Amino acid sequence: MRVPIVAPTVLLGGAGLGALVTVVTLLPGPVGLAASVGVLSCGVFLLWPWAVLPVGIIGGAVIGAVLSGGDVRGYIAVKVLLLAAGGVALAARHWLRTEKPTRRTPADVGMLSLIGLTAVAAAYGLAVGNVPSEVLVAAYQVATIPVYFFVAVHTLTTPRRILAAGVLYVVLAAVFTAISVATPGRHGGLITLMAIPPLIWIAGRLRGWRRNGVLLLGGFFAVDVLLASYRGIWLAAALTFLIMLVRGGRTVRTGLAATAAAAVAVAALLALQPGVRERAGEITKGLQQSAGYRGVESSVGLGVFADQPLVGAGLGQTTPGIYLSGFTFTDVGPVYHAFYVTVLANLGLVGLLLVLWPILRSVRVGLRGRDGITLPFAALSCGFLAAAVFAAPTDGHWELGLLPALTLLTAPQVAGRLRRPSGAPLPRRPLRRTGAPA
């Protein structure tokens, strides 16, 4: 009975969306462009909610780089705009009753607690006189973890959606990497590294031309990670692959070996490109580059933590007029080039425990299976937890929110419970061959 209603609804919705885009494009300058991107994204997410994260991560990186002109604030604003469009689309789907009820995972309480702590620490930071803009910057660094977690939990609600989002992510990442892999001076690797462990797991289960295609794609991404010349990404990749090698079963190890061989073959082909050879020359520079002022900067943050070890100095804390050896006099904080120093200085031990609690809980669930899809996501979580010791990216550690969600959503012991409606009886177990009840 609903079939005749679908076509007029889609047509009317498309016409309304087109009219709205036409109106917002008349707004002046960047405002109109941003409004157009937001409206179009909202329309796409309304139809395909599983596209929020792939478009937000990769599309946000591309659009942000183009529109921001190198300004970090503009880059972050684009990513926030896309996530906000996804939130509006999800709210509309719930209002229209086309979206399934909210699902629960074992890490929900921990992520909600982290959101609450962020709000309390922001209020405390404002109360002690921290600059509001710095409070906002520090809050974003922490809040991005639970935000990406709950976006994943609310949009990737079924195995079909997880598969569709994964395929879209890999396709967008492949196109983006193919266009920019020969660009000298490009720093990347984070987006492609996220896709390699799942591709390794898939390659261990396929045969024939499909397996070869997955291997070539995984090898291509592995070369991009190597060309990133970013030690934090290299550390995350090395630890991820080591955990998969040690914890994985025969299938995972087979995929690892085959992907490594494919990476060598792809690297030999890409070496013919002048731009790739120029990027490869930066690998040595990445290994020889010193930590610079990061050690001195971290010591300042640890000093703030030592003064107030339990709850830190509040979000937005800044130490003015510090001389960083080899750099200059500057204000240090609230964000440091070491994520854990940022957490300790702003939130103290309480904040560090609340950040690690849900992530480590998901890792524990994911590492139980030797050949399950949860193993790649849990291994990636461990890799990025280690890399966060040396890195504090300006767009936040969103991967520390996304990966725990993917681990829990694909875990058999969690996914089976999620698919069972609330209050539904457990399935009856079959009888034994002898006829006695199990």
C-alpha cells in the first residue's frame, strides 16, 4: 500500500531540497556555500544515513582543505557542518518514524560520562577565568571522541549499513589517494590506514580475482601509509599489524602476508612516477626529524597536571609567556602535541580514566576473536592509542571514537543482543539428538 506514496514523496522532497539550495546559494560569500553544502548533505543523509561517517571523514577532509585555505578553524568547521547535517537528518528520520530505535552497546555509559565530564570541565574552565575560545578548542578535542562514537552507533545499526558504509569509505579513500598519492609534500596515511586491516581480513577469506583486487587495494593503501612520512601513523600501523599477527588465526595471517607482497608490487609500479619518488625521498627526513619543542611543551603541560592531578586546570587552561627551546616565547596550551598531556592538563586523572575506559572495554571485546572482523578494529584502536602519545591532531582523535563503535557493533556477542528487540524472549535452544532438552 505504501508503494504509490513513495514516488510523489521523493519528488516533492527533491523539489523542496532543490528550492532550498537555490535560496541558500543567494546568501553572501562563504555563508551561502556552507549553507548549500549543509543542505545537500542533509538531503543525502536523509536517504542514506549510513553515509554520514564516510562523507564526513573523507568528504570533510577534501572540502575542508579546499574551502579553508589552510585555516584549521575552517577545516574543523566543515567537518562539524557535515556531522551536524547528519544529526538533523537522523532527527528527521526519527520524527518520520523511518529510523529504528536507538541501540545500546557496553561502551555507551562510558561515552556519555565523557560528554558529561566535558561539559562540567568547560564550565569549570570558564569559572576559573580561562579564555572562552580556548575552552571551546579544548572541549572539541575531547568531545570529538564520543560524538563520532554515537554517530556510528546511531547510523550503522545493521550489518547491511556497516557494509555499505565500508564500501563507500574504501571507494572514496581510493579515489582521494589515487589523485593525491603523487603530490609532493602531502601528509596523509590516517584515512588509508583505517581501511587496511579490514581489507586484510577480507583478503584472507576471498579467492580468485576478488581476492586479487582486495590485495591490490590494500597494498596501494599500505604504500600511501609509508609515504605519509609521519611517525605517529607508522607507529599505529606497526602496532596494529603486530597485534593482528600475534592474535590472528591462520586466515588473518594469510591476509597479512598476501597484502605485504601486494604492497611491494604496488610500490614497484608507483616508483615509476616522479611525484611518488619525490615523496619517497621524504621518508628519510621523517625518520631523522627531531621532536623539536614537543618535549619542552609536554613538560609544561605535565607541570600543570602536577599542580592539579585529580581534575586538571579545567578545559582551556593556558600557560602564558613560556619560552620553548628552539622555537619562541608563546602561550602553551590548551592543546599539546601529545594527546594524553592535553587530557591530563585539562581534565586530570579523572579525564584520562574516562577517556580510556570505553575504548579499552571495546578492545577487550574485539581481541577475543582470532579470525573475526572485530580483531582489525580492536588492533587499530590499540595502534592509535599508542600513536596518541606523540600526536594531538587539530581535528581531534575521532578515530578513538569510531573504532570502538565499529568493534562493538561487529562483535557477535554484542551484535546478536543488539538485533534482538528489547523485551523479546530469547530463542529456544534445539533439542539434542537423544530427545533430552539442552
